[in-house]
Amino acid sequence: MRVSLPALTASALTLTLTGCLFNLLRRPLGSYTHYYRDALLNATIGTPLHPTLHAVFNMGQCTASGGLPSAGEDNRYHPYGGRFADLEALESQLEVPFFILDTPALTELHDMCQEAAQSILNGEWPEDLDRNERKNMNEVFWLDQLWNDPWRTRDPDKALVFVLPVYPVLLLQRTCGEKDKKAIHLLGTIAVKEVTQLPHWRRNGGLDHVMVATHWQFKNGDIKRALGKTFATFAKNITWGRHVTDNHKGLFGCAVTIPHTSSMTALQPAYQPFEKESLLQRGLIDPADVFEDDLVHTALDPPSRYDWFARDYMMFFQGAIDGFRPFRQKALKHLAGWHYSPESCTNCTPSKNVFVSTARRKGELPYCPRGTKNLGSTGVKLGNFERCHGGGDHKDRHPLYAEASFMHRLANSKLNLCFRGTDVTSSRNTDGFWGHTLNVLITEVADMYRYAVSFQCEVPWRNFTYAVEGSAFKEDPRKAMRPVLDELYMDPEAIREKLRLMKYYSRKVLWNAPNSTTARSTLRAITRQCLSEEMKTDWLQRTYEHGASETYRDHPLFSPCVFPDTLARREEQREPCMTCWVGYKKPKRAPLSRDVNHNTTTAPAEMQKRMEYVVE
């Protein structure tokens, strides 16, 4: 990488050199770790190293296997152990100018969904929208954040990214003003014709055009149910915002990995702070719904309100438990009733857990709360919300009871067990940020980070997120969880650092958090995952009046990542992901490649042939 050192500030130098280090170490850490670190630290560059550079060279918690270290491993002496002293100094300086497409048909598609979108932003869930979609409302916050963002340009010639202002999930669920499927699909066809006739469409064949479309049914090609067959064909050439970016079916040109929205989407207006006590104050739940019997009197002002370590519960899981989710079944059987504390910690008090099933046959489990007389298989008294069924008769409850009880129990727990479900990821990861509860990913970890953990270039996930390999958990759940629990009991300083990082980066991960910048992080990620170097260079040549071609690579567009980033890029997304989906079958033949000619001034011949019947 060519770097103009005199032109770089101390912070920029920090980002550049540190990023080089991490790019060299994207593979599992080995004997070269010390070599590259020491070489860069000892390099003579004419001026003292910025203090942040020293801190960054000693960060992270990756082990030789690429995962998290065991709780017994002393991170202070690990090549990537240590603390982040100045988080703001590590922020990306990249700004991504974007243009929101405003053709007549796109404008009509956008406007017909505004009432539903605004209701969600106001915390008033639309009556005709299933609340299970609360984790798929990315499109609402994406467009809301972009609409008045200073990065938005009204000149398409200055834009690096082009945004399609549509709401695929709201349209799929028939929540918008127009309910007639044929009318919506006709508008989709007209919109395709309008967009593909614009000069900037042909420049990169659609890869710099983006929409957010996160519903799980879209992985089966059901975008055509939302916007029609013609639009679905068109969408095979553009970039999508997705929770899982596996593209072995070739349904999109590229995907940028974005986080889920959370249960909070249905509980309160957007961009507001959250405190679990507010759910009680609003009457959404009663104290007995979320507290042990002897703690009900503390409900509105519990010790955990002031001390994170005073939370009542250790491990939390609440959700569907069935044959498609084997890790969850293992947890219900082996972790519920297991009140662990390290033998070496004589002063540690074991905590109860929350293990609530919401999808088991009636009669298999007692309803929550269990009461005070129930003992586990080891004779240990179970908590009120441990190995019980949460799907009782709620007809006399508040309509938001399920979401409110979920969030309160989560926010009163220390560990949020994020088991994979029918895909490799878990929406509970974002719920954990809202509850300020440490996440434990229990899945196929490498593929989770490859296809489903967003913004790795600017968010140091590995430093505040636990990860347990699914195969290890399946073999022995208690053994797999013991190192995590040991660290929580024995190293409070490490836990405080994780919580500090989690809080700082929540504005990037949470779409509806106060001062959320998730949309901006999405734009930056598009430039890394989906835009080729040729596309970025072409944009710089078109928009920068001054500067020689050799200086373009000093632009932040080409800055390496500060943190390890293993997310799949466009062509890598086409490789079959054997663990991404339950019931996955390896395709008999690979989908057609779109790797060629995307940097030319005309659309690729393959894509052009597909679109001929639309643009006649």
C-alpha cells in the first residue's frame, strides 16, 4: 500500500499501520504475530509513535485457533491482549456520498409505506404486521437515517452508492397503503425500467445500487412476492443489506452484512434510551412476571439498576425450542438448574438462570413462573423462569407482554446465550446490546463471522463477545460454558472492559439506539464487501478535480481495517455455506459468476440480456 506519510495525521497513521498488521494476520495467529508487531513498533519513522498505536498493537482476544481465549489466559501478556485507550481515535474517517433514487415509480413505492414506517418509528406497531417481524425492520431505520444525512448528495454524478428507497418486508407483509399485489408488482416493473435507463446504472452493472431486504423468505427467492418477478430479476444484479450473506443461489449481486433490529423495535419509539424498570412503570408486565418471589419488592429500584454484577440471573435464553434447534434443546436439558460457581472462588454465590421455552407442546413443561417448590434433577431449587413454558394464557395481559418480559429478563441477566436457530446467526445478539448483557455466540463460529457478524472492520466484536463452537457445546454444554463463567466470576476487570466496549459500539450495531450510526456503517461496509478497487478508483477519478492517480490509494476508501475482518466479499459469498441454513443441500452447479466487466462503462452482457425484456 502506498502511503503519503507527511500528509497523514497521527490518528490516520495509527489506522493505516495497524490495519496493515491485521490484514497480515487475517489467517489464524501463528509465529509471525510477534515478528510483525515488533517490526512495526520498532520502525523508525522520524517521529514518536502516537500513544494509541501502542495500545492498538496490544488489543484483541484472538487465540491461535482464531477464537476467544480461555478465561485463564492472561490477556495482558497475549500478543493482542490489553485495552483500548482511545476508541474515538480508531474511528474510520471514510465518508460515503450516496444518492437516493427518486424516479416516479420508486417514489410511489416509497410513499405508500410511509404511514406504516412512521408508526414503527413512533413506537406504535401496525396492527396488520406480525410482531415476529420486529427483527426485520432494518429497512425502516435505514431509510429514516439516510434521508437527512449530510452524506446524501442531490447530484448523482458525485455519488458512490445509489439507494433504492423501498420497503421489501413491509410490502411482503402487505402492511403498506396499497394492498393490491398486482398494482405493487406493476410499479416494481416500471421502477426497473426507470432505473436501468439511467446512465449511472450501466456504469457498474448495479452493484453500487443497494436496498435493504432482510426477511428470511427472501433467501428462497420470495422478493418476487414483494415486488414482482421483473424486480426480482433486476435485484439479482444489485447489492442487498442482509443478515446472512450466503449467496449460493445467486439471488443478488452482492450482500452487505447488517445487524438485526431487536425486540425493542416494538416496545418504544425509535432512538430513545432504555431502562428495564420502565417496562414495569408502563404496566407492560408485573413484578411477579420477571422476579423471584423474594425479590418482587425490589422491582422498581433493584440493586442491578446501579451495579451490573448484582443482576439476578446468570444465563438467559427465551425462545422457540424444537427439533430444528438442537443447541437450545441441549441447553434446556443440561444448563437449566446448573447453578455453577468456580471451586476456587469460596465467596462466589451461584446465580439462577432464565431458560424459558415459547414453542413446546402443551403439558411438556410447567408454565412460568414455576413457583418455589420445584427442584432440579440434582436437588437444586430451580428459579421461577428456569425450564418452564412462557406461552401461557396471555389474554388478560398487555399486548406487548411477551416482548416486555423477554427484555426485562434479559436485562436482568449477565450472559445472553445466542444459539443459532434455523440459520447460522441469532437476532438475540442485538437484544443483548439493548440489555447491556454479554453475548455468547453458540454456533459454527467461523461461518458466523464469515457470513453474519456485521461491520467487523470498525467494530472489535471479538473483544467483547464470547464465542462457543457449536460442536463443543453439543458434546458437553457445561464444559463448553465453564471458561466463560469462570471469567465472569474471577475477572471483573475484564468484564467491565467488555461492557465498556459494548456500550461504545452499540450506536453502530443498534438501528434504533440514541444517536445510531448504523446506516453509515452499512455504507462503509458496502465499499469493502461489494465495490471493487476499479469501481472505487473510477469514482475518485470522476469526482476529484485535483490529485494524481498515484495518490488515490491514500484515500480512506483504500484504508485497511483496524480490526480483524473475515466477512465474505462478493465472490466469496457465492461459495456454498454448508452450515448457514438448516436443511442445506449443496447445489448441483454453481450460479453464474458476475465477477467480470463490472468496472466497465456498460452493463455486463449477461445482466444486459436478462434486462432486455424490461427496457425495450
